[in-house]
Amino acid sequence: MSANSRSVEISATPHPLKILYQDQDIVAIEKPPGMLVHRSPIDKHEKVFAVQTLRDQIGKRVFPAHRLDRPTSGVLLFAFDGQLAGELGQQMMQKQVHKTYHAVVRGFVHNTGFIDYALKYKYDKIADKHKRPQQPPQIATTVYESVACYEVPQPVGKYQSARFSLVKLSPSTGRKHQLRRHLAHIRHPIIGDTTHGDGKQNKFAKSHFSFNNLALNCTGMGFYHPTSQKWVTISSDFHHEMAMFIRRLENFRVVPS
């Protein structure tokens, strides 16, 4: 997660995490925005992490199979064994895991599209200080689909109205900040992204809709169970703040010409 991304505060005593799926081998939760997956040198003062919170909640050690950026909410998968977590991670590396995200972005997004835009690894001075900085751009692809468009009759910057779209995203690779950077690349940055986004639109969303998070939610994940080898699909609702934001935007839904 980017330390510069705006996030909600997490109290020292967190609320119980919502468990979306659990069996004897794996468990999936709905990660709230603003929560780190595990301890990170990026934020040494943070005291609440998904790994420790879930471990204390269910009384078992857990191993994350993947990561979500700090401000991103939604499906987060763990295994109760390090080897199983590694096997799930291999599925992701081999593009066998199907991930679905939803995001609210700037502007009208029409129909569907495919983003094929290689990304250079973004190094963090603290977290990545031991990594080699000379890496060529990595292949990164994302399919996007327009779900709904909204137009709020209020001026934002040089525009006479504020335009937003709800989009469905399906990345086939998992590069750092891939969705945030890909949407910014096609000039539809995700609302609430303080690193790659539009500051004026972010400010508008905060002042008119009381939205002060990243409008990106992992809403679904499909994978082969590491033990049974059966296909498992896990779904998550929008986080409360994002759901409220979209609900308020529904008053301004339009069919763009």
C-alpha cells in the first residue's frame, strides 16, 4: 500500500473482521479500507494488521496468499499453512486465479476495453530498499467493463459537471498498484487515489458525498482449492463507505450519448 494514500483510521482495538469463507485449510475475509495486511516498514507506527487481527479472532495462525493495497477493501485470502499459502500464490503467479474488482472512476467509461500497458516497478525507499532498482517494465493487462455512469450538475475544475463511472475490473496480472495506474493511464483515475488520481475530483467526492477513501473494492475471487482442487468462488459486498457513495451517485445516473 502506498503510505501516501488516504485511508480511514483503524482503532487500536479493531472490530471483528467479516469472514466470507472458511474451511479446515483456508479462510477469506472482507478487508476494510485503511488496514495493512501485515507489518510494514512503510508505517512503523501502525498497530493493527489483518494477519494479527484474524489470528486473534479465530485463534489460529494464518498466512496471507496475496496482498491488497492498504486503501483497497474486499476479498483477502489466507491459508492455515504456509505451504498452502504458497500454492495459492503460485496459482496467482500462473494467472489461474480470477479476480474481480469494482471501482468508481472519473469521467464516462463506455462499454468494455482491454488495457495492455507494461508497468515499471514502483520502488518505495523504505520497503524496497533491498530490491534492485533496474528492472524492465513488466507486462500488465486489465479488462474493464462499464457498469453505470453518473453526472452531477456541479462544476469541478474546468468542467461544468462532475462525471463518474462505476466499472468492473478483471486484472490478469498483479503488478504493484496495477489497477490504479492502468485507470490513470486511460485518463479515468480511481476516485480517492491520492497518488495517481485527480485531486479536484477527490475533493469533490469528499465535500459532496462525504467519501474519503479509495473507491476500489475486490468483489470476487475464484481459484482452485489447494487441497480438494475444486473451484472455489468467494464474493464480497462493497465496503460500507463505498456502498453509500454509489447509492448517492445513483440519483445522478445517466445514459451517456
